[in-house]
Amino acid sequence: MADPPKIPETYVNLATSTDGGEIAGVSTSRAELARWRGGAESTVPPFGTALTNPMYASDGRLWIAGLASGGPRIWTFDGATLSGGPHEVTAPWLDGRQVVNLSVSPDATRLAVLSKLPNDTDYRFDVAGIVRNDSDMAMALAEPYRQGEPLVRFVDVTWLDQVTMAVLAREKEGASLRPFKVDLGQGVGLRRVGQLELDQTLIKELPDATSLTSRGGVRGLVVMTPQAAFVRAGNAWAQQADASEIIVGGT
């Protein structure tokens, strides 16, 4: 792609399309979505609040969630053009909740959804199938399957491959915030098979972490904090000098 545009510091949690042609970010107020394509910038007219981190999926759509009309909403945008408004993807099972963050699987068939109650309790990590119409447009989410138990306080999620995800979460209330590897339908990390003690599977905590992505697998995890970006280095983290965000295509 061409040289990336200069992004104002008021926009955070940047995402870029798979081809690198577009970048999106949300305002620090979580009330605005901005997009950059080529030399053009577009601030999307207001459509929701409490916006999640944006992400681009392999279906060419930009996905984001938030609150509108008093309830949770999930939207997609055409990732090939700055024109066009949000398209809603319905999920009645989210009624009464708030989406914390989401991530589309690499083949764009499933959506990982982190949600909570408005009073900041009952955090859940669900994966649901994406229901599409005859034009292959995402229309709704199927009934979900709960993942990542018994983790709590989910902050962000990313797919590592078709059946594996990484989440920023806590092992229990009061524990440190850190990434965990979650196998689809099979519990958290290696605890399910009893081959390793929990402390051998943990990745060093980053208490101020706000989001995560991966450059490839669990070894390629990247975690962002308000001050810096960190990449996985063994079972610890290496701070990236002069970098506040690292953007991976298709995230």
C-alpha cells in the first residue's frame, strides 16, 4: 500500500483491510468511526455510541458494534468504498447486553462476541455462525455457543486460525489481565487436557492492555496499551520503540 495517512491521536484501535487499502479507527469518546482510503478521509455520520474496536473481515466488510436506540447493535460497512452507511446484523440473543468487542473468523463464517450486562457484570464470550442472504451479505447471527470458561472480564478477542482464538481476560475476579489461548469448543488453553500446570500456559500479564491482535498464531501476539505496543518475546513482552499501535491486515 502507499504511505499510510497521518492518523490524529484522537482515533485509536486502528484496523486495516486485508489488502491494506483502507484504515479505520474509533474516537477516544467511542462515538465516532473514521476511515481513510487512499488520500481520502471520511468521518462516518453518527450511528452509535460505545463503539467497539473496528475490524476488517475476509468478506471485504468492516465490522463494528455498539449501542443505538437503547440496545446493542452490530453493523458492517462496505470495505471497498467510503460511501454507504452501516448495515445492521441482527442478534436477538444480545438483547439487554452490551458488546465489548468482536472478531470475525478467517473464513468469515463465524463471529466471536464479547459482551456484558450494562452494570459491568456477567461477561460472556460467545461464538455464533453468520447467517447470510443470497447475495452473501451478513444478515444475522445464529444462536451462540459459549467459549472461554471460566475466564472473566473479557476485553478483546482475535482469531489465530479457524479454530483457535486469543482473548484478553482475567482468570478470575481480581486476577491480572493477560492473553489466553482459547480453542473453539474445548476450553482454555492446555488446561483441558491436564498436561500442563496453569502457570506454564500463562503469558505474562499486561495490566493496562486495551486490545490485541496477532501477526500469526499465538507466538505472533501483539498487545496494545495506551502508552505503547508490545510483541510476544518468549513468554514475556518486548515493547516496540516509538510505536503506539501495530496494525495487521485484516484485523
